Amino acid sequence: MKLLIEFFISMFAVFAFTYFFNTPRDTMVLGGIIGGLSWVIFKLVLPYNDSYLFAGFLASMFIGISSEIAAIVFKHAATMYILPALLPLVPGAGIFYSMYYAINGDTVNMKIATMQTIYLIISLAIGIVASSTFARLYKFHSKNRKLKKKINLKIN
């Protein structure tokens, strides 16, 4: 039940973000769903392996792959879905707690919060880059395959 509530809160946050920045209306709902599902994936994976790096990577890979698919289906740029969907995963709380512990002189907790934040930032970037790279390779491969078929048809 808690994950369902977090899904709707994340989805609403992404929806409000896209509304505030005047993105196209047809990208709002799907961007919100992708963002909410990425948050649920992050929260489901995190307790089982206790790694912000792995959980963030899987969630951002989901964002990247689903955004590339949505971009192809709905004829928009993939960034119209990627950027808003990353909003729930942005480690604002981690940065806040890192500064809070630093100001209070708690260096042990500051190091832990800072490392978790850095791991999450790195994993989000790597996941988006990897999924975009796979999508471009797939598009390139399928375009070359169609071109080879045309060439073979002309030769025969």
C-alpha cells in the first residue's frame, strides 16, 4: 500500500513539474507514469541489495528504455520523457543531509550521505547514457538491415 501511495505522489510530482514548465500536454501523463514506476523500481530494489548504485541504475535504465519507446511511438524527443521522469530520483535529500551533517560536525554520517548521493548521481547518469546508446545502436542496426534488403532486391 505504501508503494502505491509513493507511486501516485511521484507521478503527481512529475505531472506538476511538466505542467509548470509547459511541456506538451500529451507527454505529461506518460512522463508521470514513467517517473512513478521508476520510483517504485528504485524502492523495490534498494532493500534487497542495499546499493544506491544498482537501484539507481535499474531505475534509470527503465526510464531510458521506456522513454525511447515512448519517443518512437508518440513521435517526440526522448528527453521530453527522460528529464521529468528523473525528478523523483534526484538526490536532493541526500545533498541536504550531507550538508546538515557537515554543519553539525558529524563526519561519519556526512561521508555516508555524501557517498550515497554520489553513487545515485553516477548511476542515474550511466543508466540514461547506456539506455540511449542501446536505443541508438538498435535504430542504426535496423536502418542498416533495411538498407541491405533494398540493395539485395535491386541486385537480384
